Amino acid sequence: MSDSNDNAWTRRDFVQSAVSGAVLVATPSFLRAAGVGGGADGDKAAVLAQIPKQHAENIKRLQDWIALPSIAAENRNYPQGAEYMMKLAAEAGFTDLKIIPTSGKPGVFGRLDAGAKHTLAVYFMYDVKQFVPEEWSSPPLEGRLVEKPGLGTVIMGRGAVNQKGPENAFLAALAAFKASGKKLPVNLVLVAEGEEEIGSPHFGEIVSNPDVLPYVKPCIGVLLPNASQEQDGSVTVEAGAKGICEIELVSSGEKWGRGPKKDIHSSLEAQVDSPSWHLVQALNTLVEKDGHTPAVPGFFEKVRPLSDAQKKMVLEFAATVPEATIKTKYGVERWVKDEDWQTSLLRLYSQPTINIEGLVGGYTGPGGKTVLPHRAVAKIDMRLVPDMTTEDTMEKLRNHLAHQGFGDIEVTMTGGYNPTQTDPDSPFFKAVVASFSRLGAKPLVVPRSPGSWPGYRFTDAPLSLPAGGFGMGYGTGAHAPDEHFLIESKNPKVQGLDGAIASFVEFLYAVA
Amino acid sequence: MSDSNDNAWTRRDFVQSAVSGAVLVATPSFLRAAGVGGGADGDKAAVLAQIPKQHAENIKRLQDWIALPSIAAENRNYPQGAEYMMKLAAEAGFTDLKIIPTSGKPGVFGRLDAGAKHTLAVYFMYDVKQFVPEEWSSPPLEGRLVEKPGLGTVIMGRGAVNQKGPENAFLAALAAFKASGKKLPVNLVLVAEGEEEIGSPHFGEIVSNPDVLPYVKPCIGVLLPNASQEQDGSVTVEAGAKGICEIELVSSGEKWGRGPKKDIHSSLEAQVDSPSWHLVQALNTLVEKDGHTPAVPGFFEKVRPLSDAQKKMVLEFAATVPEATIKTKYGVERWVKDEDWQTSLLRLYSQPTINIEGLVGGYTGPGGKTVLPHRAVAKIDMRLVPDMTTEDTMEKLRNHLAHQGFGDIEVTMTGGYNPTQTDPDSPFFKAVVASFSRLGAKPLVVPRSPGSWPGYRFTDAPLSLPAGGFGMGYGTGAHAPDEHFLIESKNPKVQGLDGAIASFVEFLYAVA
């Protein structure tokens, strides 16, 4: 699925080649901070000093968690994943832990009352993406420590970076508070879900649960623990994310009442209609002749243009990140409509899209097989910008298809959520930037991620909280084989596990 | 692939529900014929009488052959398959056996000089379709004997009906001649290929080989041993077959020079072109607005209309085979353009097609995955009628795509051949009908198969021979799991192995 992970993925690709001068990370600040004594700073120093001492147990916690993959698409390890999430939260100091039932997989809720003035909400996903062990160089459930040349020692396993690694770093930060006997500067509530990788279809039920909502409502913001660094040390901070509708369009003889109801021999196409041609014709109506611009009537109706401040962020990004390296990175020679770098980035951050993720029909193996398929499927994602909503956009899509004579095509939203937006001038956001700066990195702020995560459940009414995914550290391979998260960094610009933990300690103080 | 097998497949579907009165098969004629003495009829009786005696060894020959699958798509068992084909042919009495090298997999050629006046060519394929053992109820390479309720004992294995079963029945007919000490009434040449299942891409090299062509040229016709019966005993005889182009259309960022050169995150579709949309737009130009009629300019230019005699065949077929049962069989509620049964059958037998066999792009698994695929593929087959050719049709397709702005889309013909046509009034064809009649079945002749086989290599210049796939017996599951061929029939209307062998003995006498 998309979500925080996509979010990270996209940003990661984007800034990998960013000018490193702007975002250099120097000596981990927790080593420096450890020298400071007295008061809150003294507390923080004591907490930070704990981190290296708990290094081994912090690794083991992650390895044990990786060994228990909850995968909603495979109905694997439920409710065990939720129960394990409760156990981890309890060890970190959370109380009042509850399984939150949904129509799908359960969520987990808990509180950590530190007697502080403010409360921060933390969003966790305890599920991971499917994996094919044969494709991995290291067993995906073992979380082995592996040397990566130029990078250092990484932990390799499914969920290592998406999202157990960063989440474990956050739990390790809480463990450091506990071990040092210092109180958290901020109270916490934990909201965890187990369906992020299938598009968080029931996350709304968790957030609106009467055992959850009243505790999240007064929070000062919502943190999604993330590994936001690049291998060159750079950090981009996204003040929101596009929304998404993930859809399957299914054309079938059954629903159409034309064509066959099962795959038949292709020679019969002479006298039997083809659900595949029907799908092709339907798809063809979704974009303009340019093969890109969404052609669904009213699609752009609710698009809120970028503000001047947002445009300025984009232009700063364009000036900082070199176009040529990004083009090379993606294997892209030309942007849409042959636009220049600035125009294309303004488009990226401001425009909604209709994309074909996948096409599946009939025979998909090597060579050919002479069938007239009874069914053809297009996997589509639509990215939404404020003030679009999934509901309105889906309705427009359905109306359009019906109007064009494709009302028989089944339109199923398999996952999705509205766009999310947080004011970069909010105290929450400023605390994020401050915690990065403490660790020596000046982040590059952009209006939103072109990817998606279900943050709108927090940022929209009734909660209307600032929310975002942040944290130091590095990892890659989300959804892919050999997913990994950096433990011991050989690169002074990039934080390993201890630095990632330190960034959460810094953040908790900064946000308090 | 298509070919003889498709041919059988299509016809099989079509006539399964044919009025059985027209095509009833009574007591196997070889039992009756065995009572006749003296002369050619006495010889035939002696040969037919051998068949039941060799029953066990005829089954074993097929089982041993099934155990050695040659699969060109997997480069499996070459040259072993060709060597085994030589061994089988040698045992059946062929001499001068030769491996015929090609740019692909080798063919096999041999002669059987019986001192007869005429020579018949026999076309064999020694390769089989890929298979997935897990999908089978019986190990696909064991050729186990399995009871099928209502049908009898079948041999189950890959190639059982497509095409080793019928070919083995033909070899068994030769073994019956040998065992009875009777001379064949006709000389034989064997032309075998090992790439039928990938579209016979090098079969032309085999036929035109100087070690082959001079021997095939004087033949009276070409037989493809087939199991032409249905479970209800009916038989359709096709006086030809449509040609085919199997094609892959590949749209990719690499070739296009737009879009990505590898799969990237779908959020980037905002600024990067999509090879999938490009493919959809290209496909959309291939058919008219009706979603069916080929829209490639000049596509119908060379289509030869059905003759009055051919139309008469179709109308007889329409009058014999009930529309409702065929619609149920296919799961079809309406024919193209809501035509009636006769009109739709005239379309089926006379019109060329462009069909989508498969669509493959990006993420094809369960649920969604937010990628912008760098590549999307449409698997297309075009069925050709006389006087269309693969070469001319491919050129028209390529020109059309280039003209419409899709010249970057790679167009690969993965297999294919021209249409094939034989005069149903030819002596060869009359011998086929006679041999069926001897076994109590009155076949229904149709202008051509809407499916395809590479018979044009024989029926077109320079050979210009009559050619077709025929033989009694029953089998099903070509290309599918649990492929099987009937050995002991419980249904008096359907021939088992011995009856299939007898039909080839009858045919050899009839064609001589």
C-alpha cells in the first residue's frame, strides 16, 4: 500500500541527491548533550546517555518483532500482532492498553500519563507488507545484522524500515526514559492499526472509537515515527500528504451481459464481445488525449491551488535539489508536457492524478495463450489534493463511467483516504524542525508528500490536529526484498539506531 | 499455443451439443470388419483384428512418451524429444529417419515405403504445453489410467490428447499392420516438429528443407492425427483453419523516451508520463467504437468472402447445432452486434479478428501497489482468413500504430501462420469422411476452423496439398490441468483407444 511508507519512499527518492551542504548532520547531538547538566537539559542528558547502554536490547526488540509479521492481505498473525503490539507498549510504559475491534483487523490503544502538561499522540502500524522469502538475500523474518558497504551495519527483514524499525526506535526512546528514571516531558497516547498495508480501510473506526477519540482529541499533535534521513544525510519534511483512492476496475462478461462468463477460446472473439476491449475503451475515457490529464468531469473542481508560501517551498526545493540527478535516479528523460524542473515540481506538489498501477487480464504468463478472457482488471490509483475527498472523487468517477456507457464495470475502492495537511508554522511542526536541527540537520520543508498516508484522520475534523511522519535514521526497501534499517552508521552524515532514538528524545522535549 | 489443438478445442466446444442423431457412432466397425475375408478387405480385417491384442503395449507406448515432455518455451528435453520421436517412428516402421535442424528446435523426418502407388504425409508435433503439477489431480508425467464417470477409463497426462494420444493411435495403427504382416496400402512420410506450442516459428524451415520437401511434394495429402470426437459422439470436420498472428505490444519508458525506465512510485505520475496510458491509447485505436471490429486500415482488404458452398455448410451447421446449448456452454448471452445464430456463425467462419489474450502491466497481485509501471504489455491475437497473410497483416498493424503516434510501441510476433484451406471435395477429404462413416459417424463439414494450425505450410505453394486433422477418439484438457485421452469408452457413441486406432487403419485404406 501507500501511506507513510510511500510517503517516505517518494521523499527518499527525491532528496537522495539533494545538496548535502544544506542538510549536513554532524556529530550526534546526544553525545554532546550528554555533557550538559541540571534541569530539563540535565534530564535529557541522562536519558540520552542511556541509549548506547541499551543498544543490544533495542536491537533484540526489533528482531523479535520482525519475527512476527502481521499481514492483513494474507490474514496472517491476527490477533497475535495486536497482542504483541500491546506487550511492546506495556514494556515501554503504556497503561490502559486495549484491543480496539474494527470490521477488519483490530487496532491497539494505550496511554502513558507522565503528569505532563501536554499529550502527544503516536500513530503505529503493526502490520507489514507481503514478502517472497526466495527473493531475499537474508531470511526476511530473522532480522539479521548485515554489513552494507559504505553504509554500515543494517538489520535486514520485513518491516525493518516500514515501520517497525522507526517505531522500535521510538519505543527505545521511552525505554531510555524508564532506565534513567526520568519522567517524560509529555504524556502519550498510542493509536496503532494493523491494516496500513491494505490502505487502512478501518482506521476511521479506531480513531472514532469512544475508547480512543476522547484521548486523542486534546493532543497537541500526532507523530508517525519514521526514518526520514537519506544516505547523504539529507532530510525533507512534508507538511502533509496527498490523499489516495486505490481502485480496481473490473470488466467482466458476467456483469456486462455481453462477452463470455469464463475464458473461452480466442477464435470465438469473432462472434463474442470482449470484456478486455470494453475495459480498454473505458480506461481510454479517463485521461485526455495527452495521455496524462484526468478527464473525469469535475475532477479538478475542488483542487485548492498552492499558496504563495507553498509555492516558495517548492521553488526552494527546486533550487536545492538538482534536476539532472533526479531524472537519472528515476530513469526519466522528460517530465510531463516537457515542462521545466520548477513547473514540473509545482505540478507534482499541487495536482491530482489518475495512474494505472497494474493491468491484469487473461493470460499473463510468458508467450501467448489463445483465450478470450471473460474478465480484465485495471488497478488504478488516484492521488487527491486538498480539498478533494475520496467520496466525492469516487462518485465523479462512477458517474463518468456510467455516463460513457461503462456502468457495468465494477469500481471497487480497495483502500484510500483523504489528503492530509498540517501548517508548517504550527508548534508541532516547529518542534520537528528543532529536533532535526539539534542533531545537525536543516530539513527542507515541502507543501506535502506527493505520496499518501491516512493522516487526515488526525488532521481533519473532528480532531484537526497537526500530524506527520518524522525521525532521524535511515532505511530502505519498503515493500521490496532486503528491506533494511541502519543500525551502526559508517557515514557521519547519517544516524544509526542510537541517533534515531536520540531524535525521538529530542522531539519529545522539543514538542513539550 | 493455438494450432491443431486450438482447432480441436474450438470445434470440440462447438459440437459438443450437436444433434447426436446426425453423428451417432455405432458398434466399432473393426469388430464388424474383422468378419470379412480375402483381398484388401481381408488384409484390413487382419490388421483391425490385431488392435485389441496390442492394447497394453499401445497404452505403454503413450505412457512412456508422456514421461518425456519437450517444452520449447522452457527449453526442456531438446534434443531428447526429437530423438525419442525418431525411436518411435523407427519402431513403427519408418526408415531414413533424420533430425532436421532449424534456427530453433529440431524437426524429424522419415519415410515408410510400402511399395504402394500413393504416399501420404503425416504431421506430428512432439512437443507439449507447459504445466503446473500442483494443479493436477494426477501426476502430469505419469499418464495414469483414471476412471471418469460416464466416460470410461482415460489416460491422464500432459500431451494425452494434444497431441501424443492421437499420434500414438496412429503409430499403433502402423504397429497393427506390422504385427499382422500386412503391407500398408499407402506409403508414408513423417514430418514432425517440436515447436508447435510456441506457434511453429521454424516449421517452414523443416518443410522447405531439401531432405524433406522433395518427399512431401508428391504426397496425396497431409494428415494430422487428431481425436475428433465429442463426448456425445459427434464429429465436425473442418476444411481449413484461420491463420493467426500472436503478438506482444510492449509500451515502455525505455523505447518511448517518456515515462520512467523502471517502476517508480505512483505519486510521481503527477510529473512523469505513463507507458500504461500510452498502451491503453494505442490499443483503443485497434478496434472501432463498437469495441469489436478491427480498425486497422486495410485489415479487410484481402478477406475472401465465403463461397455459396461454404455458406451452405455454415447454414447446415446452424440448423444442426442448437444455439441455446452453445450459448450456455460458453456462458454467452448475446453474440456480437446482437446478431442471430446464422449471421453470427457466418461471421465466425468468415471474419478476421483482433483479440486481447492478456494484459500485463505493473502490479498484478492481489490488492494494490502504488507503482507507476515503466512497462505494460498487451498480448494480442489476430485471426486471419484467406487471403490474408501474417506478413501483410503485421505490416498494416505496424504502419497503423506508427501513423497514430505509437511507433515506439514494440510489436513482436511471437508466433503465427497464414490461413489454411483444403477443398472438401478433394479425394483426401472424401477419404476422411469415408473413414468416419465406416465407424458409424456422419461428420458435419464446416468451411474452416475459427482456430488455427500451421497447415498452410502444406496447403499453400509450393506444396499445395490437402491437409487436415482427423481421427476418431476423444480427449480434452489441452493446455489445461488433467488433460486426458479416452482409452476404454463406456459410451457406445464414443471411440476409445482401439476405435481411434481403427479409424486410422480405415483412413489409410480409404485414402489409398
